[in-house]
Amino acid sequence: MKKLLPLILLIIAFTACQQVEKQNVVVQLLNQGWTLTGDTLDINMQIDVPSVVQQSLYDNGLILHPYLGTVENQLLWISDHPWNYTLHFDASKDLLEKQVVELEFDGIDTYAEVKLNGEKLFFADNQFRVWKHDVKDLLKKKDNLLEVHFLRYDSTQLALYEQHQPRLPEKYAVSRKAPYQHGWDWAPKYKNVGIWKRVELIGWSDAKLQNAYIVTENLDSEKATMRLCLDVESKAEGNYVAEIYVNGERSSEKNVHLDRGFQSEIFKFEILNPELWWPNEMGEQPLYVFDVLLKDGDKVLDFKKIRSGIKTFEMVDEPDSIGRAFYFKVNGVPFYAKGANYIPEEMIETWNDVDHTIQLLEQAKDAHFNMLRVWGGGIYPSDDFFTLCDKYGILVWEDFMYAGTMYPYDEAFLENARIEAEEQVKRLASHPSLALWCGGNEISEGYYNWGWQQSLGWSEEDDKAIKAGYDRLFENILPQAVAKFDGTRPYWPSSPSKGWGRPESLTEGDVHYWGVWWGEQPYEMYREKVGRFNSEYGYQSYPDYSTLLKIAEGEALSKDAEVIAAHQKHARGTRQIDDFIQRYYPNIQPKDFEEYVHLSQLSQAYGMEVATEAHRTAKPYNMGTLYWQLNDAWPVTSWSSIDYYGNPKVFHERLKTLYAPVLLSLDKKDYGVFVTSDLLRNIDGTLSVAVCDLEDSPLFEQKMKVRLEANENRKFVVEGLSECLRKADLKKVYVKLELAEGDTLTAERKCYFFAFFE
Ligand code: BMA
């Protein structure tokens, strides 16, 4: 019976939830049966939402596939056209009986006026916010008319941009909309327009839980202190009760006095002998189920189910003898962060598909990732993305969606930004995978290093005002949202903290080292430019050849083909890929374009190998490596390690060795051997080193006992190795490294002296 108890309680709680649905909170979805018209155009489509205009036009056969061929320029008109979404609907009887009926849009992209039965409800101007309105007084039983009228996006944005004095670096700065859709060095200019998330009516009486989320406030060896935050809206003042169940067992109950209106309540409760959530390869990812009930006497008014994990996360940013140490601790344990930058998975945002995310995150997990940085030029990922990161143990460094420009600083803009930040912080707080919040991408770097003051002709006053606006948003509003509503996640104002041209970028904070690629330095420069935490670096390659065949749709493929150029968005990209192929593979003549494409991937893999090895073998000076970039938003030539269709590039395959918990490396300067361990246990093993010729016959062999502490990185001198290599013709040998513990092979690696052997 004791064993069955949690199950019974879970059933009771579940039944309670069902009753709430029936009794106090009623939801009517409004996702089906919409009409989308093109205003002056003769376009009339019957659609379901979520669906942006670009998707609906494609679904209805009115445009070509936006990812294939060379269609981009033919599709740019879409975002500068007005569009109308309309829905006729009847309201359910249950709904009409409620004291409050809220119309809720989870997302509107971007500038749109929303009307119900001819009355204007609101004007939406932020893609990243939930838009809701009490429509109780407007709602009829039969034939309600809901209208969402989208303005011409491009013209609206341009007018806002032109009004702004002083001039801002980028037009998209004035719009709270995904920056990458305005064109990026891997993205076409597909500015999505439309209802991109679901729409519903929510009816309730008495009181409703508008938000409920849980964070781990404190942890010691015996217990975790959890904080439950509830946002409650009430129609009547009174005494209510909140009940909390943990994995089906009643944990605590609190009396709540509610006033009329909106209020936030905080409850703390303890979990004894907690099972901790750990990142991938540091432990398991147990999740707890928390049920929260809001009751009036015996009547359940509302119910939330939260799946969360118990973990703490700290950012260490403190002075040391070299500059400032910068690293993270999870559950009190310092760890080395391995992963990449994540960009949106689609150019057409309503094509986001959970199966695609599952595949991508499984590929990341299999390549030993423990962290992804969600880059600030995209969109805040869906709840599904975070649920999957919870499951796979992938920590998320989450940027707020700001990138590469200064932003407006008028009160309306900042208020809009504040609401957005608070909503996102609350939405994501319960996910154990959420590690830290960061202000955005390359904004402070841009301000100090990219010469905007001169290129945009800012006066001294302009400059001061813009910088003060920056400080308000990134040093005030955003960190306050994190501190006030989460209170457990660190906030880092800008990634990187210092531009890569500055010496401090290598001695403190995080660095985007772009001297290779943007600076056209050789791959070997990565060995010199090791920061405390390398949060971006990368080199382009072509995607899988099968991907290129798809986008070409039968057209002949070559380096100069139009379709290849249309899927390369960096001005110098084609030339730079070619330069490095010439540099690193001088004697190889690819027999055709397919082989050339493969060579580009070998080159990228070699460069990234130099970088990741340099970073990991510098531990603990360097405590993280996140390359640019994991994925693509459409089929394109880019820095990614996995292409849009999920094909791993050569680099991604190599990560299985490069990111493995134990990495063996040969120092090419003095021929010492690094054993770099991220394991949380000691290693007692035997290191075997062999110098082999290219037919795999050993010319030199040596074994030595090695011992490493948990998390240790150590360089060993192998007797005779350096003498042997100094005499050898390095074009004719490679070094084979193996680490065994008893009969188990813990790690192995082949180290070559030239890229073209690999
Ligand atoms: C980084 C990113 C992106 C860009 C990439 C490659 O700085 O933040 O802005 O796509 O460089 O150029």
C-alpha cells in the first residue's frame, strides 16, 4: 500500500486538475478555421494557426519553397505587405459563465492591431511577449469576429528607425523581433509575419494561477530548499489555500490571503535527501513532479504541474593572478563547459518541429556536450527545447534576444523590454537546464570596437545618451528581472565581455575569438588566443553534399553555381574556404565539387580540432569552449557542425574524441603529452605512446603509469618521445596515444602533424 500511495495521490491530483478544467478554469482553443487575406491582393487562404504568412503562402502553393533554389529575392515583398487574419467563432457556454474571459496570444509577430467584434483590444509590438486581454464584456455566444491586422513590417520598422535620433547601428534595433530574420551572415532576409504561437480563450472565476515556477534556492548534503513563486489573479478578496505535492506526495500547505487583482506569493519548502540534477556525463538528470493546487476550502480553483530538477549554478568571476577567473559550478562542483552556440532551427519560425530538436540535441549529447549558448540574435526557444535539455543534461546559457546593435532607450521601448524579460525569466525558471542569463550578443563589443561613434556621426551628447540607454537596459532592467523573479541564476551583461582585439579578452570573462575567420589568421593562431572561456570561434564549411543536391533541384553544382552563391551569406565566405583548402591541402586536387565540399569539411574539422584542443589543454586557465555554431536555420554554407537536414559534418564526428571526458593530446612544441580529464573521479592508468609510420607500424613505443585527480589536466614527459620526434620526418609519422585503466581503454587519439593526413 505504501508503494501505491504516491500513485493514488497522483491520480487524486490529476483528477483535481481535470475538475479544475471542468469547473473553474475553462480553455477554448482558437487555432483552427482562420482566414488569411492579403489585403489588396487577391489572396484568401483557409488556415490553422500557428502559421506565419510565409508558411501559409507556401502551404497554399502560392510561393516556391523558401529554402530551395534562388528564390529569396522573389519573397522579400511578403514582409512589406499588410496581412489580415480573421476568425469567426462561437463561445462555449462554460466559458461565458465565467467572471473573467481572457483572450491570449502566445505570440504575435510583430506589428498588429487586434480587434474583437469591431473593438480594438490592443496593438502588439513585440514578438517575444504573450498578448492578452480580458474580453468578457465583448464576447457573444454566436459568431464572434476576431481580427488581427498586420501592418507592413518593413515600412513600420523603417519609420520607427528614421524617427530615432541619434541614428542606431541597425534598423532592426527598433523592433522587438528576431534579429536574424533581417539577414545575417548565414541567413536570408525572411522577416516572418503572422500568428506564430497558439491562441486561446481562458475563462475563470474567483482566482487563477497566472504563473507558477520553482527554483532551487539552497542545497546542502541533506536537503534542498526550494522556492515556489506563484502569480495569482483574484476577483475577490479572501482566504485561500495553496497545496504542494512532490512526486504525488503532499509536501506542504499554505494559507494565502488574496486581495482583488494581481499578486505574487512566494513559498519555501524543503526536500530531504534530494536527488540532484547533473549535466551530461557528470551524473543523472532526475526530475521531480510538483503539483500546485490553489483551493478555496475544498474547491480546487486552479492547478499547475511543474517538472523540475534540483540543482544550483554559480558563475565565478573573480580576480586572480592573471586577470579574472571565469568559470561555472554546478551543485558546488567546478566543471569545464563543452558545447556550441545554438541558433534558431528554422527561417520560417512556425516550421519548428520537436523531432528536429530531439535529433539535434541527441547529436549534441552524443558529442559529449554539457552546455549550449542560445545566441541573442534569434528567438527564445520553446518550452519543448528546454524540456529536452532538462532530459539530456544540457545546460543552457540563455542570451536575451539582443544582438549587434545599440537599442532605443525611450520609456516605451524600455517598458516593452522589461515586460518581455520578466515573462521569459518566469517561463524558463523551473527548467534545471537553464544555467545563466546573458544580456545579449556582441553589443558592448560593438559599442567599444566597431566605430559606430564615427560611422554614425554621433556627437558627444548622442554617445552619452546611447551609452546611458545601454546601461539602463543591460545593467539595470534585464539583471533586475533575473534577480527579482528568478533570484538563483547568474546574469552576465554581454557576450563577449571584451572584444577580441583587446588583450583583456584573453585574461578575463568570455571571448569571441574571431581572429581566425574574420581576421584571416591561420588555424594555429587558436593556440595563442586561449581565453578564460571561449564562447565563440569557428570556420565555415559547405554542408553535406546531399543537402546541396536538394537545394540545387537538378541544377548543375559547382563552386560558382548561382544556387551555391545564394546559400552563402558571408561576403568573403567562398574565398576564405578556398584559401584554407589551398593552405592546408596544397597537394590535393579534388576530382569534382563533391570532393571539394568534403575537403572544406576536413579543413573546418582540422581548425576546430586545433582550437578545442588548445582550450581544453589550458584548463583550468580556460574553463569552457563553445564553438560557433551547432546548427543551421536553413540549408546553407556556414560555421555549423550539423547541417539543416541533420547531417553531421566531419567536425561533428570528430567531437566524439575532442569533447570526450578524457582527451589525450600531443603538445606540438615540446612533445609532452596532455591528459585532460573532466571525470569527477581519479584516474589510475597506463599511458601508451607510439610513434607510427603511415602504414601503422610502430617506430617507437613507451608506456608509463599516470595518476590524475578528478577534473585534472596534466602534461607528462614521455621518455624518449621528444628525441624520436626530433629525428623523425614529421610528414611520415603520427603519434598514437592510449590511456587504459586495467583492461578498459579510457581514451585514445591519433595525433598528426599536418591537416592533410587526417
Ligand atoms: C559571431 C556571431 C554571429 C555571426 C558569427 C559569424 O560573432 O555572433 O553574429 O554569425 O559571428 O560571423
